[in-house]
Amino acid sequence: MARGDAEFVEFARAASGRLVHAAFLITGDHHQAEDAAQTALVRTYASWSRVRDSDAYGYARTVMVNHLVDSWRRPIREYPTEDIPEQRRDDVADEVATRRWLLAILGTLSPRERAIVVLRYYFDLPELQVAHELDVSVGTVKSTSSRALEKLRRAGAGAPATHGAHR
């Protein structure tokens, strides 16, 4: 192993789950989330000598969000197939129902709105940092966040009672 590789492997093991989860919240698609997290880790590894002593996770997250934003600007063509992908089965029905409900209401948001909501409220980033990571103005973050939260409130108003404890 090259110098620093073991350090990166440790970082990748620690960060990959969080990156996939965040990407999943932004995209709503598990496969796209895994791809985005993998891309972020590959690009982080390419810059590892420069990044490892600073906020490596912040760098990887920024790379991942930029990758997702780029994919919205240049959509990838998808080709339908007859094969149905394997479905993951969860044992806890309430958890599955809650996740589906959350993804459904997140699905009412535009890609930019989802990215801003996830960065602001999942990662708890300040508006200035969200604006920097998405390359938009702070005003755009504020107004988009406000609209997105209002959409989520309206969508969540009809939530089943079982989901109230999870909010």
C-alpha cells in the first residue's frame, strides 16, 4: 500500500455509510446514492494527500453534492429492461412505512429543494455553507428552504398517526 492508503481506507469505511445515506435522502434512489457516494470517495482519494489533514468528510460531502447537482444538469439516459432488480426486505414494518412516507414527501420537492433541505437539516450546515456547496446565493438558500419546508408541512399534514412519533 502506498503511504496514506491505510488512512484513506479507514476514512472510507467510516464515511461511506453516512455519504450513502445523505445521497439517498437527496436523490430518493438507493442505486444513485451508492454511485454518488462511490464517486465522492474516488475523487476524495485522488486528492487525499491534500485533504486528509483537513475536513476530509466535508470535502467528500461537497464532492458528492456537486456530482449530484451535475447529474441534474446533465441527466443520464436510462434504458428500460425486462429484469426486475432485487428488492431489499426490512423486518420492521413501521420503519419501512416511515421511510416510504418520508421519501414520498421528500419526492414532492425539486432536486435543488431536496439538496438544500438535506444539507441544512440533516447535516445541520449553516446557510452560507449550503450556498457555497451548491454554488447559489444565501438568498436562494433561504427562499428555497422556506418554500421546501412549506411543501413538506403541507405534505406531512396528511401523515398517518404512526409517523407522528418519528418527526
